[in-house]
Amino acid sequence: MKIIKIPKWSIVKCSCGAEFEIEKDDISIETYNMGNLDGTRKIIFTWYINCPFCGEQHNLKMGE
């Protein structure tokens, strides 16, 4: 997947006091494959970025 443009809410304020702006190359994507009892599968995407100072993970809400 290629991220073309990131939203305007791209400034993150971390609990360590750091405030930084996200660039598209900084975003990581984690996927989960979930199987249901009826045989269907669901893929869940989690978009996140880690603070460059303390390493705390911040989950991103896409589409807002």
C-alpha cells in the first residue's frame, strides 16, 4: 500500500512532552487476520507511529 497524502491532523502530542509532525514515511501498518467460525476472514489494519524521543506508540485514526 502506498500512502499518497496524510491528513491535516498530522501533529502528534506525546505524553513525554514531545510534539512532532508525521510524514508519510513514518507511518507503520500492522495487520491482523481474523477467522470467524463460519469460515469468513476479516483483515483489520492498525496504523500507528512511534514517538522519536521515547518510543511510545500512537495509534492513528484514518479517515478523520
